[in-house]
Amino acid sequence: MKHFQFVLTSNKCPTLKSDLNNDSIIDLNELFAVSGNVLVPLDSDLGDQLSGMDFGPISNESGDYVYRRSTNRFDFWEDLTSHDPDFFDQISKISVDEKFQLYNRVLVILGVGPFRTLPTSVSNPWNLPLELTIPIGCGTIEVQR
């Protein structure tokens, strides 16, 4: 099955308390409220936040998948610091003066099987199939020394 994965702007993962509508599911809107906006979509095009987001790694029956992508650091930086064309799409840019750091940010993996019945209260701002927008993994990126 397909998974989306993102580095978000915050350093906090959602908890059971983040389920604001008490439907036992953390949906994308509840995730963004706690963990911030998408900063780096880990998709098919790391050099452009928007162009590769139709891609998500495909897991096998055990849930395993491999993700490998690279990009030119100049293209990555130019896009990440460019003008934000839509302030309401949950995808953020940073200032040219801001120091970009991956550590102490949240990495989230989304996507449950299409066989999962989701409550009607589950929503997402992106008009995607709901099963692709349910967080299944979240962690804070740390520096190992």
C-alpha cells in the first residue's frame, strides 16, 4: 500500500489528547494542529515541495518499504526559501536567513489499508483518499553522537 511521509515544522507528535473530535483516529487536520505544517515532503522530488507529492513509497504485505531519493542541495534550498504560493495549504517555506535544521523536527508516515473503515468525522484538507492521510508513525529526528 502507498504511504506519504513528511518532515513537519514542529517537534511534537500527536497523542491521544490530540484527537479533538474523539473518534479514536488522529486525522491530518489534528496532526497539523500539533505537529505543524509540511516542511519537506519525502516524495519523488526533494528539490520541489509540490511537484513530487503524488508519489509515496509502496509497502509490502508486512508493511516494509524502502525510500531513497536525492537532490541537488541548491535546488532544495532555492525551493524551500522561495515565495510561498499558498499560505493555507499546510506546506511551509522558511526564510533565507533561517538556519535549516532537520533535527528536532517531526517525521511522520501516513497511510492505512483501504480495508480499514474510517469514521465519517475523519477529514483532511487535501482532498485525498482518507486512508492515505492517517498517521501510522511519528517520531522526532534526533542527532546521534
